[in-house]
Amino acid sequence: MAEKKLIVSSSPHLKGGASTTAIMWNVVLALLPAWVVGIYYYGPRAVWLTLISIVAAAATEAVIQLIRKVPVTALDGSAVITGMLLAFNVPPGVPWWMVVIGSAIGVGIGKQVFGGLGHNPLNPALVGRAFLMASWPVHMTTQWILPRGGSLSGAVGIDAITSATPLSVLKLSRTAILDPSSTPEIVEKARASVEAIYSAWPQAMIGNIGGCIGEASAIAILIGGLYLIIRGFSDWRTPLTYIAGVALLGWIFGGAEGLFTGNVMFQIFTGGLFLGAFFMATDMVTTPITKKGRWIFGLGCAVLTVFIRRWGGYPEGVSYSILIMNIFTPIIDRHTRPRVFGQSSKKAGQ
């Protein structure tokens, strides 16, 4: 009989019941409602863009792992999540080769170059999206498709003037209001545009409004997010703080000049806030592991999102806010570690 060895290791000795693969595929399952709604509003294009992105992500991971001569884990679900989230974060009208490049960059540069799953400091899907935004900003900000039975901006009259999403309309209206050369008529039209899109937040909640594939319906995203929270695969602290923070700060700073405060419902339901809050800000690898750290992370994302929306060059700030906070995750974890039993708080922070 082979000798049985006693293995002694340091604490903690608790082990979760779910494997990494099981968790990843549950996340894929949670993303399906948003994908189904996206397919309904944008048709077959939402199907094959997402599938192409998934295949590109999995293939990139497999090739790099074969080159590195490490076990191939392309089917553990993590690459599938990266591919889905990358596709969910692009306009439905972008060419197919863009999602291929985005997924390859996300997996290759954002994940495998650091050693693979568990070692990446940044969310891979957002790394890919940031690369696409920097490389092809026109495609990433103009390739919108009219959703079935809906409108791009939430107001048909505005669609007839500009092919812009609600957040883009808000940004353009602010610019017109602040421009000293704008005539009173232009300023009045800009304010009317803002009021019109503010009233369109119910459309953003159900999905028949312009945006990226995965941003179609806040309700569908919420269903998937709550599934992960109930199953224990995601922590409620980060999305709650993130969404509540954007609601408060968006109300204070999100309005256009002459309209005082911003519309809370408009701020939280338009753009990619729900997708980012429930599926990217809660990433187990790139976000804090401490409970206090998750509160801080969510608040930081909220502040940056509203800042970029209000004063940045792009109308949306969710992706960049999460990426920036990913960088601060090690620092947040370091300063929010719980005190070890029997140890002074001063020594614990050293």
C-alpha cells in the first residue's frame, strides 16, 4: 500500500464547493438574458458578433497556452465570458474583425501575458474594449443600429436630427448650451433635447433604445446579476455602491446647464452602468477581496463614471472607471485587511 503523506499547510483551510469552471459557466448563464434581449432588438447581427468574439477569445487563449506549454483551459468558461463581455460592450454595427481583435487583445494582453486566469490585474474584456476605443473611436461611437420598435436616443424627433445614443445627446446638448457662440434658439433646442431624453429612461430599462449589444435591457442584466448574487458567486456590495453612487452624483452633477440637477433614472438606466456594475466591477480576480474594499471600489467607480460622463471627452465612463479602479485593487486590499484575532490594529496595518 502506498504510504499516505500528511500535508500541513498554513491557514485558511476552508474550501468552497464550486470549482472555477462551475463559477465561470454560471456567469455565462447569467449573461444569457441580456444576450437574448440584445438578439431580439438587434437581430442576427447580435448572434454572430457575439459568437465570433467568443471563438476569437477561446482560440487566442488556446494558442497562447500551447505556445507557453501549459495546460489549455480555453473551455473553462473564462475565455467565453471575455468574448461575450467584449461583444456586449461594442455597438452592434461594428465590423466583425473588430471583435476578433478586441477579444484577442483582451485575452492575450489583458490576461495571458500576466500568466492566465487569477493573475491578470485588469478585466480582460475591458482591456480589449479600451484598445478598440483608442484605435477606432469613430466605429466605437457611431456604429449604432436602430433597435426593433425603438429609437436611438429615446426621442424620435432627436433621431431625425442626429444618430446618437442618449448619453451622446446629453453630451452634445451640454456643449451647445455652454458654447458662447450658440444662439438663444440653439440653446433652447439643446435644453429641449435633454428634457426629451430624460423622459426616455423607461425605454432604456426595457431595452428599446440605442446602445451596445449587452446594454440593451437593464432588467435583463439585473436578472442575471441577482442570479449570481443569490448563488453566492458575486457580492452585492460593489454593484449596490456603484449604482447608488452614480444615482446620487449623477443627480448632483449630471444635469445640463440651465436644467439644474440630473435625472436619477436616466443616469442609472442609460449606458453600460448595470452591465459594468453586475458583471465587470464584481470580477473575482480584478476587484477587492475584502468587504470594506468592495464598498470603496464601487464608490470609486461611481465617482469616475460621473466625472467622465460630465467632464470627459466620451459620453460614457463605465469601462474606464472600472479599469482605473482595477489598478488600485491591491492598494485597497492592503489597507482594508481585517485585523487578525489577537493582533493590534496598528500592527495589522503595517
